[in-house]
Amino acid sequence: MSKILIIDDEPSIRELYRFIFSDAGHEVLLAEHGLAALELLKTQTPDFMLVDVSMPELPGDEFIKRLAKLGLTDPRLDRIPFCVMTGENFMESALNSAFANRPGFVCYFPKMTVPEAILAKAEEAIASRGG
């Protein structure tokens, strides 16, 4: 069983992915924004993260920047695979460069992607790390 961290400010999105991943046999951790996720990472080490871009308090790109810095001193947090979810056009925006060159980046999904496709990509990323 892998541990999945879902970071999204929309409760309905968190619950949807909690259901999808837990139904597939994964342990699911939830955070409503990047600051909550950083707090959770003090005691938990996910095998995969699904990160929303636009969130209050600490948006996805800032969360990933801080996580990369933490990974330099805490090997548990180095290169955790993650996918980005956004309602924006990722490839044609500054978001692409904010995430695409970060350690652990796997892919991005538009928010309206079929959840099972995200589950499949997450499981592929976990398997490729030997998880």
C-alpha cells in the first residue's frame, strides 16, 4: 500500500481523490493548501503527491519550491513524485516552467481529467520508484 498526499483547497476535489485512491488500496493523506502539506510532511512521507496549483496561503508552485529546499536537508522529502492539477492552461503558461524542471515532477492534469487516469499515472510513478 502506497501513501498518497492530495493537496487541494476544494473539499470536493480532496474527497473525490481520497475515495479514488483509497478504493484502489492506497493510504490517503489530505491537505487543504501548501502550508498544511508542509506541516504534514514533518511526520509523513508520501510515495506520491497530487498538487493543485491555485490555493490560498501557499500555492502549488511555492509549495514545490519549499519542498525542494527541504529535500536538500531531509532525504525523505527528496524527489517525491508529483503531478500537478490545474484549471489553467499549463503548457502555455509560466506554470510549466514553475513545475516541469522540479525534482519529482511527473506530469500535469487539467482539473476535469478522469480521476482514473490520474490514479493510473500515480501508480505508474510509484512503481517506477520501486514502491
